[in-house]
Amino acid sequence: MLDDQPLSIANQKTGSSQNTGTGMLKNFSPESLGINGRQSELIELALTYGFVSMDVDMYEIMRRSRRTTTEDATKFLRAALGEGMGRMEQIGGFLVEIDLDADDEAFTSQVGALHPLADLAADFNATRAYIKLPATTDRLPYHEFFEIQRDRLNQVGETLASKGIRLGVSFDGTTDLPDAKQFEFIRNVEGLIAIVKAVGSDNVGYVIDTFDWALGQGGMDQLAEIPGDAIVAVRLGSIAEDADPASATRLDCVLPTKEGGLEHVAIVKHLIAAGYEGPIAPSASSTRYKGQTRENTVKDSQEAIDAICSEAGIEVRPLPMDVIEDIPIEPTPMV
């Protein structure tokens, strides 16, 4: 678990005040919070609660640009990334919709479709993309499938590298796999580290999700072995107090806390010391926050990550006094 050695590593390396963690981006990841909405609504939430970056759905932008124009499909995002106080600094990242367990023909087709998507992302200076490893497969046993996955990650990574985009790799550590298959694949931190190392590319790194990290038998000692520049993105989520870590599901992920089983303050201190620069986003299952508005969930997530970062020594910039009013309003679609 992450609390095996939470403070010893942080205390070894964070004594200097010159590393303030300013390279970290408070990132709004709608998917990590189970939040849906129109692009303009999500952008407004990000700006209102002081997130300096945001994960975006590049595939949806691509689809919209084909129905109208690229200029029309991207006007909200371009306005949010414009100059001025309270704007977002950059795109946090985007999910790559490639099924690593697909047959060869389907996989090749999906990689081909990634080229125009990478072009679009590069237009926004996006530098990070995310992909999740298969947890199970019917194709091959572990060691043979490992080689296929290494080659496929290389292909995806090389495609993105041509546009200056890094690929962050994550895994699923939960027990409630909706499509469990014959052979288990990457289910823990040890497997994640092994395959990223096997890829051996500076362009392919890690997505550190503390919820999955804890469920996947990850500790601070393993995190300490990963250089800061090998981490592409970070997500902070806690295991609910009423959940058993041995049988936790995605529904048991709650907003990160300063104290508890996962020492998030110590983790952030370690990331500062390791020189990590990139998005850091709160994560939680939306089912844990039924009955409250989407805005309240974002507000709670902002308060959670601000508290952790402040305690870790990162200066948290104040929230804007007013919602940015010159972001275009997206009309309600006609039925």
C-alpha cells in the first residue's frame, strides 16, 4: 500500500525551498470525476474553480469539426486558452481511443486514425495523451501477450512522438472487470513498471493514479524508482473508508484527502522532489456524490487538491472572482 513508507522519501528530498512544485498543473479531468457536459460547460467549470489545465475529448472535437468546421468546433477551447487572467495555461491531456486488445486489423486502423487526431492536438500545443492497458485478454497467455503489448505501445508512442506528444500508460487495479477474459494481464504496479521499461522509449511513460496504485500493491518505494520525467500525468483518488481494498471497485474511489490510508501530501512532496512537471488531477466515482450538483462536485474536488498541494508546499493561486464572461456560450442543441 502507499502508506508503507510515505514520509521517509519525502523528507529526504524536500528540504530545499527552491523547488516549489510550480511545474505541476492543477488539472481538471472530467472523465476522472465521472462528469459529462457540453464543452463550454466543462470549460466554464474548470475556469471557475481555478484549474490551470484540462483534459479534453479530442475525438469529440474531431467529430464536431467534420460536422461543421474546425474553427467552430474549437472556438470554446481556443477562447479558454487565450491570454489574460483566469485563463487555462494549456491542455492537460487527452485519452487515446485505441483498443490494445483488438485484432491486428482493427488495431492498425485505429492507429491510422490517430494521425489526424495528433495533428489536431498539436494545433493546441497538447503534449500528453493517455492509454489504459488491457486487464485481461482471450488472445494469448501473459508472456506472449506482453510482447504484443510492448510493440503496440511503441507504435502508438511513435505516432504521437512525431507531433511532440508523450504517451502515458495506466492500468486497472479494481476487481470489478466488466469484460473479464481467459487470461489476466497487467493488474498491478509491478506489471505496469515492467511493460513501460520494456518499451524503453522516452516518449512512453506512466500515468500515476494513486487509487489504482494502492489497489495494485504499489508502495512509495516503487514510486521512488520512477524518475519525475518518466511520469506523464498524475491522478489523486482515495479508497472509500467503507471499502475493503482487497475487493474495491471503481465505485469505491472518492476524492483525495490529506490524511488517511493514502498519504497524498507525502506523494506530492515526492513528486516535487523528483522534478515532476505535468498535470495533477483529482479523481472520484460520481456515484459517491449522488444528490449533489455537478458544480458542487467540481468545487469539492478543487478544495481537495488545493488542500493537498498547499500542505505539500505548492503555492495555490486564488480562484478568479468572477466566471470568465467572454467565453462563447454554446447553444442548446435543437431536438
